[in-house]
Amino acid sequence: MVDVAKAAGVSLATVSAAVNGSAPVSAALKGRIHKAIRQVGYKTNAIARSLKTGTTSTIGLMVADITNPFFTTTIHAIQELAHRHGYGVMLCCSDEDADKERMHLRLLADRMVDGFIVASAGETPELRALVEGGRTPVVLIDRLVDGLETDAVVIDNVAATRDAVRHLAAAGHRRIGLITGRRTLSTGRERYEGYRQALEEAGIAFEPALVGSARFGADDGYKAAAKLLSLADRPTAIFACNNLSGIGLMRAIHDAGLRCPDDIAVACFDDFDWANVFHPRLTTVAQPTQAIGVQAMLLLLERLKDATARALPPRVVRLKAELRVRDSSVRPAR
């Protein structure tokens, strides 16, 4: 900054005022200073500026699995809107590991990000402290955390799962299996509840043996599906509660020498590009992934840019998912 002041023939205080906007500077003087900045190659120190202004123009984004197509689309939507409003995004991934999440949240807090968007791997003291501290706004996406009062953007998981299982029941299936996610997460609990509701509506007795548990990976989905398919009285239809479990399910059906949908009808959560490439094409519950990202960023921007909005009570936005019926859940005409 000293070199810029010398090149422009002004005081150090005038350069600081022009760069930081801390005091009025004439247009002519600003022009000289910016010309000197280009000549000298001066770059403002972001950390020093943040200490002065109390902001970093940076958002901390924490997702659970960066390889999952659900999150990649959501991340892109958040980044696009953030950049449009002058914010950078620091992205971290927990890999569904609460310890990693804790570490990354501490890192983002140390970098003094202005706000957080988080798909939590589970409740952590760091996340609770951020929300209850109230100084930095936090928006949850995809999953809610019990007892945590903060903004969130999710879908109606109960209704979405109920619609999918209702579709399988309407096709004549009475033994409908479920590959559920972690029920320690709100998504796992809500999708399980939607499954139970659909069975009750259809007058189908719930059988615990028809429920397989998986985390979120394709291998876990494969193991859960293989167990269901090995039952003496196996299900005639299976609903997988996430896209990666659905991929594992299709592989298990193939390895068992069964055909979909002739022997096993399949539907799964999350639409993705490969759903139309599979043979048969997969019936899916399509989440509005882009809208989730946009809504989350809009909630955060409102908290950041409007002082009165900070005092508003937390808002939970529930978006609607869409059942996309394709070949995997529809038996061919005989």
C-alpha cells in the first residue's frame, strides 16, 4: 500500500480510504489510485480487510458426500447464487463422518466465514454451538437435526416415500421390501415412516424381515438387498431409500439371477442421469436438488443482508419431490 501511495502521490490514509471505502474520495483521486494499483500490482489483504469490516464475503458449505449426484447439483446451485451476490464458497465434505464434520466446522469457523450451509452427518457440539451462539447464520439442507432451531431446506420425505410405495402396492405387490438409510438421521426416519404409512393404507401387514438397513453407499445397498433376496419368501418389490443403495440393489438382483421387473420390481430415492441408462430404466423419487440449493442460499442471504431478518424465527422450507415412474416398477404385459 505504501508503494501505491507513492505512485499516486497521495497519503497512505487516502489509499486506504479509496480501497476500503472508509472515507469519501473524489472520483479523480480514485482514478489515480486505481491506476497506481494496476502499475504496482497491489492486492488487498483479505484477512486484514475482514478484520476491519467484520465480514469475509465467504460462505462455508458442508456436505455429507461430494461424490453423490444429489449433492453435486445442490453444490452447483449454491455456488452460482453465492457468486452472483459477491460471496465465495468454501466447500468441505464429511463423508458421513461426524468426527470429520466437527473438524471441518472448526476450520470454517476459524476462517471466519459469514454463514454456513450444512448437510449434517449427525448432531455435533460444534454445529449446536454455531446455531445456539446466534452470531453466524446456519442453514441446514437435506437433513434436520433434533432440537436444533435454525433455518432449513428439506423435502417432504414421508409423502415422497409413501407415494413410491403406494405405487408399488397399486401394481399388485403385497411383499414390499425396504432398504432404509441410517435412522439416526431425519431422512432415514421419515422415509421409514412413509413406508409404514403406505403399507397401512394398502392393508399390508408390516414385516420387520422385509426391512434391510444400509448407510449410503452402493456396497451397503448391495449387502442389504442380497439379504432380502435370499429370504425363503422374498419380496416381489423393493424400495431403496437413496440412489446409491438403488445401484447396489440392481447389482444384487443381477447377481442373484433375477430379472427386474419380471421377478423384482424396483423403485429408489433420488433421480440421477444414470436412471435412464439402466436396463430397465429406474423408477425414482426425484428431489428438486437445484431448488434446494437456491432456497438455502436465499435464506442465508436474507439473514446476511437484512439486519431485521436476523431476529426472525427459524424457517423450515419443505419442497415437494416427484415420483417418476419408469420400467423398473412396471411388469410387462403378458
